[in-house]
Amino acid sequence: MSSSSFSYLLTCLILLSSLSYVSFAANPRTPIDVPFGHNYVPTWAYDHIKYFNGGSQIQLTLDKYTGTGFQSKGSYLFGHFSMYIQMVAGDSAGTVTAFYLSSQNAEHDEIDFEFLGNRTGEPYILQTNVFSGGKGDREQRIYLWFDPTKAYHRYSVLWNMFQIVFFVDDIPIRVFKNSNDLGIKYPFNQPMKIYNSLWNADDWATRGGLEKTDWSKAPFIASYKGFHVDGCEASVNAKFCDTQGKRWWDQPEFHDLDAAQWQRLKWVHSKYIIYNYCTDRKRFPQIPTECIRDRDI
């Protein structure tokens, strides 16, 4: 190859690299295919985690002896976190596949995705919850508009000072707004780790515990990839993030959903929601204060 041809090829490669960087920077929520071990470590039952494709994909296994899980190496104050998950197939009654963020203190903050298994042919239930200052009991449950056992789907959390948004394949399914002005604590000063787990919860998970795990169907397997973390890493004792106002998730366009996102959220709530604590007058005779802002959904 001549020196001029080599120079031309090198220039092209540099331009392509630059374009790739610009493309990612323009869409910071685009996941990067990084290995599991870059940001995560096993939590328990290490032998129940299998690694594939150089660690870019893993499987969690649940049997009658134990489940397993993993957690992030770092703790984060705000950001965008997502995971591609393929749920336990077949008869998954009694099993729970979880993806959540949680702080370490007694009055902890927590942001939960919990996927509740079911008998063969019955749909999965996705339960979300938000704890702030140790108070939870904010469950919402939906059916998904697809079978989550057939393929990977992306589950994401956007968390900033203004809102917490749960996404399924970039469709918002729930918003928890900062209602500190109404006297409701909001997660803003306790860094959280990211956790994922597969475990047996047949005392409550399926039909309130009426359907038990059928261990003859074990092992149960959930698969993960796309370990995306874009957050402000902080020590567990941090009270603020030193990049507040400087990262993409703090920008004005992420202080609220846009018009199209609100329409998608209303679509989910009109067609797929099966339980909302905000409308449960048996548990809450008076509407919870933070639900006042949800009335237009």
C-alpha cells in the first residue's frame, strides 16, 4: 500500500470513529455493549451465574436450593440505567425477576422493577414501586403488550431531581414526580446501587401466593445483556452529585415527559394497568398526596 493510500485510509478511519462518537453523544441513552464485569459483580450463589460471549451476556439460574443475583460495583446519584432481560419461560409461577436501585441506609430509597412469573399461558405481571425515606407501598402493576420470555426487551430507569421514569423499550410506563413541595420525600441525597436477581417468592408473587413454584420445572433461567450505566458515581455518604446540571439527564428536556411520551404513558395506563395504589381506596381511603399529580394520566 502506498503512503498516500495509507494516509487516506487512516483519515477515513478517524472520521468514522469521530462520527461514531458524535452519534453516541447525540443520543446518550444508547446502550454500549460492555461486559458484565465492567460495572457489576455477583451478589450470591456465584455458581448460578453463567457467562456467554465474553461476559456480554449472562444467565441467572433458580433451583430449589437457591436463586442468585448481582449488583453494581458503584453507587449512583441520578442517571439513566437499563438492562436487556429475557424472562423465565414456561411455567414461571412463584418466581420473581428483579431489576432495581436501592440505597444502603435504614430509611432507604428504592426504585423497583419486579417481574412476577405465572402459570404457562398466563401473562407476566410487571410490578413497579418507589421507596423514598423508607416509605414504599406505592405499587403499580401492568400486563406487558408482548411476551417477555420470547426475546430480550429493554427496561430502563431515568432518575433526576425532577422525576423518576420507568421505561419498557423506551415507552414510559410510570412517572414519579418530585413532590417535595407537597411534603413528600423524594430520592435525592442517598446514592443507590443497581441490583438484579432471580429468586423464589411463591409466598406472594403469583395470585397472592396461591400458585406455588413447580420445582419439577426447574432450573428457571433469566437472561441478561446490555449492561448500561450512565450515572453520577458517588460514595455511599455523598449528599450531592458534583455534576448536577452538567449531565444530559439534568437538562430541561428531561425535567418532564414530552407530549409524545405522555400519550404513550396514557396508552399504557388505559390498556394495561391492572393495579394502581393511587386508586386503591381500601388501602388508602384518602388519595396519597403524591398521586394528585397523576390524575391527568
